[in-house]
Amino acid sequence: MSDPLILHPTPRADACVVWLHGLGADRYDFLPVAEALQERLPSTRFVLPQAPTQAVTINGGWAMPSWYDILTMSPARAINREQLEASAQQVLALIEAQRDSGIDPRRIFLAGFSQGGAVALHAAFLRWQGPLGGVLALSTYAPTLDGDTQLADDKKQLPVLCLHGTFDDVVQPTLGRAAHDALAAQGVEVRWREYPMAHEVLPEEIRDIADWLEERLGDNGAASGQVP
């Protein structure tokens, strides 16, 4: 397992975002985004883990970086649950490492794009025991959260920002909205943002993420920093 890419802030870190890339990408995929966000959040550390390389059934069995195998795409994604659990455990270990380094778990956030977002949601709501700062769910879905899921009371206080492209043909917006609705039905503080984009990330979206993180961290130390 590759070590995560870590973007350390210049001052002492007092917050952390663990950011999971999508299927077929790598830990460097969101480095430019992390660098841009750190301009607005100068005391935040960004941890970018690497998914293992393994076969993906829907892509002809080719081995590629993936948090879990996707067996079929419809009517809903069928996935390898054991691999999902293994990836979630990797995320929990990263949270524990940041907590043990002195960062309050209430200032540790999980973020994930596409498949990485599914792992982030699963880890935060169904596996992590304790507080967290929140979850950023980008162009993703929640294969382990539905209307029958019963969340612990403390998880209902965990804020989530769901962001999705209206033209996304990889993860349909309806899947992202279903994840949002499943959380909202449990009383979770969840917000929904749509953008005129496909399965990608836009500058406007990154600005909204920076605003959301600042709102929760109270970190305005770099008000002059601009997210491009």
C-alpha cells in the first residue's frame, strides 16, 4: 500500500482534510485542488491517500487504482463489499493518525470524488466511532446508505456537502441525490449543490468547498488567498 501524499501547511496544522480520489486516478489527482484550498485554509493539512491497484470488472477486468471492484452498473451498482470495508479501514487509520498527531477529530474532514466519495460516506457514517468535522461528497453516491439505514444519534450531527454535475453521465445525478436524500431523511445536516458540468470539478465548486470548510473551521487567516 502506497503512503499517502501529505500537503503540510506552513504554520502548525490544526485541521485536516483526508481526500480520496476516484476510480482510475491516483493520490496526485486532487493535489492542485488541495493547494488552492490551503491558500484559504492556511493551517489545514491535506492527506491524499492512494487506492490499491486491483481488477475492476466493469472495465473488462483491467487492474487500476480502485477503492473497490464494481461488478455491475445497473439498475444500481453492485460492488465488492469486502474491498469497500478494507478501504474504509484505511481511511479510519488515517483519521486516527491525524487525531494522534494532535488534531481535534472535530476538525478532521473526509472528502471524496466519485468512488472515493462512496468510501468517505461509508467510513464517516457507518464505521468511524467518534466525532468528525464533516464530509465532502463530490460527484458520488452511497451504496451502503439507503432509506433503511439507521444512523447513530451522534452521526446525525455530522455535516455533509454533496456536490454534483447536472451532466454527469458516469455517476448519474439521481444517484448523488439519493445519497443526499437518505442522509436528510435521518436528520443529517446535508446540503446539495449542482453545477453545469459532467464528471469533473469546476473552480466554482472548489470555491463553495472552501466557503463550507471556512464556515466550520472559523479560519479566515488567509482572506486574501484566492481559489482560482
